[in-house]
Amino acid sequence: MGLVFEETTDFDKGLRDIEDNKYAAYLHITGDPLRIDMYKNKTRSVTSGIVENAVAAFIDSYVTINVAARNNPAVLSELQAYDADYVRIRSLDRKRQPGATDYYAIAMLTLILLYSSQTGFWGIRSEIEGRTAARILCAPVYKYQYLTGKILGSIFVTIVQGFIVLMFSKLVLKAYWGEDLLTVAVLVITYSVMAVSIGAALAFVLRSGEAANGLLNTIIPILVFLGGGYVPVYVMGDSFSKLSVISPVRWINSALLNLIYDGNYSDVPISIAINLGLSVLFISVAVLLSGKGRKAYA
């Protein structure tokens, strides 16, 4: 399978090499009876998972043949050790790991919500291009009231959309969302606010819907790719991991994965702060540009 093994008799060095990200896994093997302790590098979970499966298959076969050889050597020629599960393997690490559906559910949720920036954009821009915004402002309606209503309406629609995706993946696809759904909801809500805020700012920065669509359809896939929405970040190497910190998608994906599967809240406040900080920035841009006379709505 392309695995490369290097032997060492220094146990402490083996552990240090794992911590320093030099190897995917370290196997500590002792004999009579055979015992294999595996130490995995979490940043290389795909590679270390392959090693773990290979070791599990070896142990399954080895133990089965060993028992058969001691008790009934005559059956060795007929034994198909690789075609059955003879050994129960128990892991000392009880933490749940995300499956394909679990990871897909998180990645698709954050991807869909980021595309809701177009909801914020067209919620305002459609009124401008349809010349209804200027008509509304002829009534006794302040600009801040009009803008607030548009942004809050878009945020509400986006949050509802996000929760529909979340509940569908949970109830139909059986994706695991952890025990702390309240914190998951807070992350989804703040992320939704950020996405809509981006679109609201672009509605006043760009005068063309085609230009906005082109810009969003270019930037969003890049941010999602950097955030691990298509391929997990750790698979791409250390350089890519360092570059990925510029993407807000990376922080919410990391916060959700660590929260759901490790009970680790360390990335949660970072993600919330990034979401709210960007929201304040883009909403401020929208407010400043919308206040520059009726030309902003012309």
C-alpha cells in the first residue's frame, strides 16, 4: 500500500517524532505474547487510519493462525484468515470520528450558508435595479430602517435555510452533530450574519449584478477550498494549513469538528469573533455607502 516503515529502539524519540509531525504513526511492538501499541498523528488522520487498518488486519490474521496452530494444526491449510472477522479489536480512544456523511454535512452547510451572501446582495440590489428602493424612501421611511429591514430579513431567511439543512442531515442522512446543539446553533447564526453582511456591502460597492455574481462565484470556492470544504486541510500539508487561516470557513469548520467530536471549544470563540467582526465591518460599509444621498439607490 505504499507504506514505509522505519525501525527505532528509542521509545521516547518515536513519540517525539509523532508530536513533531515527522511520521503518521508509531508502532511499539513487544513480544511473547505479541502486543502492538499504536500512537497516531492526528494531523495525518487519513494516513494513520490506513496504517491502523493494516495493523488490525495483520493482528486478525496473526491471532487466528496462531490459535489454530496451537489447537488444530491440520486446519491451517484450509483456514481463510482474511475472509472473516475472528478478533474483536477495542480502542482505548473512545472519541467518535467523523464519517464521510458527517464531514459532508458540515462542509455542505458552511458552503451553502456562504453562498447566502447573494441573498444579502440581491435583497438590496433587486430593489435598486427595480427602482422600488427610491420609491420606498419617498415615503416616511428612514434609510437606516429600510437597510435594517432588508438585512434582518435576509439573515432570517439564511438562518432558517441553515437549520433546514442541519436538521435534514441529522434526521435523514443520520449525520452526527454532537450533544451541544446550542453552541452549534450559535456558530451557524453568527456565520449566517457574516455571509449576508458581505452581500449587503457588495450591493452598494458594485453597481452590476453580473459583476457581483462573478466576484462571489470566484471568491466563495476559494474560501471554501481553503477552509477544507472540498478536501480536509491537513491533507494538503503544512504550507496550505498556514494559508488556510485567512478563510473564515476554515475556522467555523474547525470549530464545529472539534466541538462535535472532541468536545474542544478552543476554536469556537475564534470563529464567533471572526464572524461578528467581519459582520460589523461589512455592515458598516453598507451603512456608510447607503447614506451618501439617493444616488446610492439610483
